Amino acid sequence: MQTPPTRPVSGPMSGSGWRRPIVRRVAQATALFGLWLALSGELAVEFLAAGALTAVGGVAVSELLFRGTHEGRFTPAPSSIAWLLRTIVRFAAYLPWLAYEIVVANAYVAWLVLHPRLPIDPTLVRFDTTLGSERGQVLLAQSITLTPGTVTVDASNGVFVVHCLSRRSREGLAEGGIQRKIAAVFEETAPAAVALSDILEPDQVPR
């Protein structure tokens, strides 16, 4: 199986609309500060100042560390505010579905562990995803790992390596339900089917 070609980014590198660097960085810093505030619960001026500086510093360090590492590898997000708002609504609807899948998978893994014969059938598989965006691939990798029974081992250039605990876990991955849900969130191409291939030798792992 060949690694799919990298996907070129169209449009100016500076971005437009909500994707302009200044808008994105302010949004990231605001989100980090909001998380810090929610976790700390402190409203004293010195704590607020420390949280704000930490959020801004985190965004700045991230920009320095990851600049030039992913440009040109993923399809860019549309710049329209309407697309962003639609995506936020669809993502909010995706979370309850994912939570339900996590609960069901937890119950199944608990059944496997408590079963007298421990009917597990671990496999390491790889597959190509139709999701072309970084956001879509990151959400897919995290969703697979959050669902008990499957763990994303590697995700590079649209090629995923996943450890499946049982035959049922593997079949659920092959059905492609998670990929279709994520494709709907970001308005991307949904796979009709997911072709899994077993990894039996170390040299079969993508590098």
C-alpha cells in the first residue's frame, strides 16, 4: 500500500477571514486562558495575569515549534465565518455520539476482561483515510484512541496504524462510522468503506 501524496494548500499562506494568523492566535490564546480560568477558579489579579501570560506564551512557543512542519500536507479550512459556525454546531452534535460510543465500547471491553476465556484477538492494522484536513485527521486519531478497544499507534499523511483488541473492535473500525461522522463535521469526503490491512512485519509500519 502506497502512502497517499501530500495535499497542496491552496490560497495565500497568510489566510483570510477567520483563518488570518492574528485571528487564529487570539482565538487560541483566549481558549487556553479560558481553560486555565476554569481549572484554577482563581480571580485574583495576579492569577489572571499569570494565566494570560501563560496562554500567550503557549501559543507563541507552539508557533515557533511547529512552523513549517505541516504546511502543504493538509487541505485548508474554508475562510468563511458561516462554515466555522456550521462546524461548531456539527462538532457539538458529534460529541454526544462519541460519548455514547465510548460508553458502549467500555462495556464491551469490561465484558472481554471478565469473560472466563478472555476472548481477545489483538491485531495491528493500517488504513488510508479520505479525510484531507489536519483537524479531521487529528479528531479521527483521538476519537479512535478514546474508544476502548482501539488505540491509534501512528497517523502520518493520511495513513493510520491502529491496534485493535478484538475482532469486534476491528470490524467496527472497518465499518468507518467514526470517519463518516467526522467527515460530516468538517464537510469532507466520507469513505464508502475502509480497507484494513494487517501489519505482520516491522517494515510494514509507515515511516
